[in-house]
Amino acid sequence: MNNTPDAMTSSTNAMDIDSLQRILCHQQLELETCEFQEHNTVADIDPDHFLSSMVNTCNYFTQEQYENVKSEGRLSIIHFNSQSLYAKFDSIKDFLQGFTHPFSIIAISETWFINERGINLTLEGYELTYLNREDKTRGGVAFLIHQSIKFDVVKSMTLAVHGIMECLTVEIYNEKKKNVFVSCVYRTPGTSIEIFSEWMEKLFSPVNQKTLFICGDFNIDLLNPTKQNNIEDFIDTMYSLSLYPSITKPSRITSHSATIIDNIFTNIMLNQTTSGLFISDISDHLPVFTLYDCDFKNIKHPIEVISKRIRNDETINNLNNSLARQDWSAVYGETDVDSAYSKFLDIFISLYDKNCPVKEFYSRAKHKLRPWLTKGIINACKKKNNLYKLFIKSKTKEAEQKYKLYKNKLTDVIRTSKQLYYRKKLNESKSNIKETWNVLNGLIKSGSSKSTYPDYFIDKNGGNHNMINIVNSFNNFFVNVGPELAATISNHGTNELNLIKNNPSSLFLLATDEQEVINTVLKCKNKFSTDYYNIDMFLVKNVIFNIAKPFTYICNLSFQSGRFPDKMKIAKVIPVFKNGNKHCFTNYRPISLLPQFSKILEKLFDSRLEKFLEKHNIINDGQYGFRAKRTTSMALIEATEEITTALDQKKIAVGVFIDLKKAFDTINHFILVNKLEKYGVRGVAGDWIKSYLTGRVQFVKMGKHISEQLGIVCGVPQGSVLGPKLFNVYINDIFNVSQSLKLILFADDTTIFYSSNDYNELVKTVNMELNKIKTWMDINKLSLNISKTKVMMFGNSTTKSFQQIVIEGTEIENVCENKFLGIVIDNKLTWKAHIKHIKAKISKSLYIINKVKQCLDAHALRTLYCTLVLPYLTYCVEVW
């Protein structure tokens, strides 16, 4: 039987559809493969060679043909018109997976993002930047730029013009030649070409001497210039800027038309570029691309060496047997806690490595196909692509109908396969909530959850590409944040202890026993993040019964000697991106991973300190943070009652929401130890705290790169058990600074309230008392961030002009609403602003649920609702 496209008959088509229908029922794809002559795709699709009068290096390509195109030393740009990037993102990723060499820049028009949507779309190895259409739906442009490329968004050339266009521009830094400006443009169809041309001239005339590429969907058909008004004006504008189209063949083909509306304009001579279109049905616009010879760095999928520890029921059982047989007499023979713990740790790590060895695997870091795409489905996708090629070659209704019918059936098959895959995975993990959420996150988040870092970071010398220098710079930055900030705080030379009454009672460190140690460990969460010694809490919980005795001995040595083992003071720090430019150190926050065994010892000390503080009522009732049986809702209720009571009494009320810079990082160890001593943590317990705080070091780990270790001189240990409680002790005497103001604290969130019948008296009192608060903070090395501190007036004063609240002569911004412990509070206590806030949050959550609902059963959907929606409705609901 002849299966070439020209020989295909309606009976063949019926057989194919029947096959697909059978697949839909049985989830098996046994499909015929269409055979095509791949030797001349250009001739197949464009036999007349449109626009042949122009300098033309533009061709149609299959992915296989593109692999023969030289890519070394070339900046590669590809553009997709996605018509909803959320809907097409998986298809685009699957398409890009087929290339050996990743593209430098992926431009996308018609993203259809709304507000902040887009942040959940991640393509491993790429950084997303985008511009949304704010006033209407649809539209929007975006770039995915390879992480090895240094770039900046050019704000002067990035804008959205209402009803006309969106334009996003980046400057690509090239080490060997001139920098390259790349823009992604989307022109709204049906709008004035004349106005669009004027904007293009405004945007690009300042840089027409630079190397420039403008890609996008222009909705201007260069193939049929007489069909739209003012096309010649647009062409003249582009030519006046020395910008010429590199795409000279139809990019949107239907059974009744062929148009060139997607393009890549450039001011580079066309003999320096290779351009073309890919045969792909991701949308009804073909992807267009260009390659530019500019000695650009080569981008390849790196071969990764993955180290994996062999850990399963068998190896853990072997480890437990080894630990149970182990002779710990070397540990018991030591009376020095450092020596005892060092021997314990050496034995433990040796047995762990022996029974659960680390092995290396090699993997090329490349986007993986979605797991529900079976071999049969992949073959069917190839056939669908061949049918699409046949259609755009013939441009007949019959070919179009045949392609669309097959595509629709295949879409049903893929959707069903995806549903079955996730339902099976959820059923397998239904008894494990963590695994359940791993499955749901894989469904919700479009892209890899793997955290990747850019290949360079910006420092004082420019772009830094050396990863060893980068990790050391990160560590230096994190270590010095606290000391450098503390050094800027005024020194008043006042005794920081004069507000604290001496407690005659002292904390005594009772010895622990094996049962307390075991219970403490078993209450810990099953976490798999590893510390400096590559140990995680899940492992400790699985072996604690066989190490409880020697570890209890070490804990009691620590309590008796007042010393915290030095090997428990090493923190592994992972930089985690917050927002903004991924290449800036300041846009990362440190996640500190402390040794697992140190957390157990901390918990034992914490339980003793907690009982002592509660017994002697040391922590003020106005502090709600990190305290048992105290919540944010209790703090909010007290705050709103303070305000409403004042308003009921016809008073004017004021709230001052104080912001502290890096409060946990600037704590002075000397002041903290002295405060603890006044409160009763003295003697051996005081020595233990001094040992716990001093001699600490940290290092930064980014992938396989590790920095040098640096000492920590101030702040409470981040990620520690004791840190929050020590902060509460440190800030506790702030309540004694003012007898007039009402203070409500939740850790470092400090809020001040005051009310009065007389407005002038209120302002005078608050200003005077705030200066006292500021002085106390300076003395205690806490940095008040005046620019982020806000004041809110409640009552009649909100409608009239008034004197300003100031701190040391600096005016505090007066606001009508402000977020306070997760609730948006307004000066009328109407809660309208908060309701608007949670509606926006819920809207995003409902969008996610709607997106994935077809793949989940009722139980899974309820889990998503209870996690993504319900908390917004119930959080502090008794307040608002």
C-alpha cells in the first residue's frame, strides 16, 4: 500500500480515526506513520519562493534539518506566537527538547498573562521576563533568556501602549563583540498601523546604530502589502531605521490564505544571519528563528555528574544493625564534650557511608518529556506533525480537515493519558501527604521545580563568571549584612540594661535521659535537607533508638560543662532567589541549614529555658511571636480592640507600624548575654549560651560549588531552634521604654498605639515617645527603617490636615491602609481593603484549580481547595 501523502485516501483517513478512537479506549497507540520526502522542505511548502526579489536566506525547517545548521558562535533567537503561554507552555517545552543546542533567547508574543501570572512558568536553564497587557486581556510579550547570558531589561524601550502594542526590550551583553538589543513586539490587530509605525520610530531610532533584532507578531502582512492601509508607511519606517525583515516566507498558513505577519527585523546584513521557520502546529503561527554570527558563547546541555546516596529500607536496616553492634566506649571515655562529640560523629558518618554509600550517575541536563507521553503517543505526534506539513504544503480544505480531525482525537488521548497518570500517582501516594503534594506541585507548577543559578553575578567589577568567586562573594555578603548594618547605628553610650530588673532566680540545666532524647527526635518533622555532614533529620529519626545512649551522654556533658560542641556550629547556607534581577547578590536570601544533632541539643536546652521564662513571667504579655498558646489573631484582636475602644470614647487613635532592618542579624552577642544574665540565665547556663553564640562559622553551597568558611560575629543563628526565643528575650525590655504607648509585638513586627481626645497632644506625645523608642533601638543595635515605617490615624483626624508624626526629625508616611500581621487594616476598620486583597489571592488560586481540575478527582481537588483557598478565608477571620 502506498502511504505517501499524495496517495492518502478517505478510507485511510477513516482507518486512522478509528485507530485513534480505539487508543482513546485502551490507551494504546498503534498508528501508521506518514512518510515524507524530507530532502526539500522549502520546495514542498513554498514552491513559488515568495518575495524572491529580496535577499533571501530564509527557509522552512524541520527540527531534523535544523540540526545540520551551524550554531557555534552564534546568538540564536526563536519566536513563538503562543496564544496563551500557559496553555502552550508544555508544548513549547516539548518542541524545544528536540534540539541538541538550546536557543539563546526564546521570544514569545500573545502570552495572555494576567497581572502577576507567569511566575509559575519555569524552563530549566532559562530566566523569564515579561510585559503584560494591563488594561485588557490577551496580548503581552515575554522572553526566556538562557541563564548563561548576561542581560538587562531596557526600560526606555519597554512599554505597553493602550490598544496599540506591547514591546519588551533587553540588552544582551557579548564579551567578544558589540552588545545586542533584542525586542519582542506584539501589535494589536485592527489598530492604526500609522500610530504603530510612529511608536516604532520613537522606540528604535535612538538605537539604530546598535546591533538590533526586533521579533514578534506585527499583524502586518508583508506578503500582501496592498490589503492593509499604511503598510508602506510601516515598511518605510523600518527601512529608514535600516531594519529589514529576515522572514520572507509565510508564517501563518490556512486553507485560504498565506501571510507573513510574524517576523524578525534586524539591521544586520542578512549574510551574517541564518533565518527560517519551523514546521510546528504549536499555534496557527509558525515559530520563526534567526542565528547571528557574532562569536557568541556556545550553549549546550551540560553533562551533569549526579551524586546519589543509596538509601532504602535495606540500607537503613543495615545501618541500624551496624549502629546497634557498635562499641561506643571511645565516646564514653571522653570527659570533654568536643572530643566526645567528634568521636561520636566520626563513627556515625563512617557507618553511614559504609551502609548507605554515595554513587555517581551521569546525566545530560535536558528537558524531559512529560511522563504521560507514551511511546505510542509520541509516534502519533509525529504523524500529526506530518499531516500538518501536508496541509501547509497543499493548503487544501481536505488536508486541513484531515489534520484537524486527527489532532483533536490525539488531544483527547493525551488529556486522558494525563488524567490517568495523575490519578494513579495520587492513588499511590494517598497515605503520604508529602508525596501527595509533590505530585500536585508537579501538576500546578508549569516547569521544573529545580532551583538553578545564573552563570554570572554582578559585583563591583562587573560580571563575575567564576563560580568559586561567586560562592565566596555570597558568603562574604551574607556574613557581613548584620555587622555592616550595626556599624551604621548611632552609639548613645547608655547602659542597655537599665530597664531590666534583676531576677534572683537562676536557670539550672537538668540532666536529660535517653527517653527525652528519643521523644525530642521523634517530634521533629521528616525533613530531607542535609547539613554540613550530609545528614538529614529523616535519617536521624530512623536510627535514633540505636544512638540515643551515646548522644544522651554528649548532651549531659554539654549541660554539665556549659559548652556547645564546635562541630555543631557549622551552618550550610543556600542562597534562595527572592525577586528582581537574578544576577544581583542582594536579591537572594540565605537559608541556613544547621547540623541535625545540634537541633536536638538546642531543643533540649529550649525546653528548659521556656519553662524558666514562663515560670518567672519574664516575657511581656505584649509579645505574641514564638510563644505557646499565642497567635497572630490574638495580637490582631488586641490591636483592633485598642482602636475601637478609643473610637467609642470619641478619641483620636494612631497606629505606628515600625519596620526593622535585618533585626535578627544585628543582635549584639554581648548585650544578649548580659540581658539573659539579668533575667536569670547565668552560671553554667550562661556559659552554655556564650558558647552557643560564639565561634560559629558558615559556608555557602550553590550546586556543587562550596565557599570558604567565614566566622559569624553578631545575630542569632538563622534556622536555629533557639534563635526566635533569644530574640524575644533581647527585645523584651522595649515595653519598659514608654509608659504612654501601647506596644504589640510579634517577633520583630513592632506596632505602637496611642489615643487622645486632643489631636495636638496626641502628636506631641507620640513624637516624644517615638524618639525614646528610637534611642532604645540604637542602644540595642537594632536598625529602624524609617522609610518603611508607616503611621495611620483612626477617627476624625483622618479627614483634616494635621501635624506630622516624626522620628528624629524625619516625617513618617501617613497611610490609609497597611498590612499588619497578614491582614490589611484600614483607617476606618471597614476591612474592604483586606477583602479586596484576599479576593485577588483567591482568584489566582481558583485559576490554578481550574487549570488542573480535569486531571484530579474530588478528593485531590478538595485538598487543593483546603490549601490554596480556605486559608485566605479563615485566617484571622474573627478579626475582620
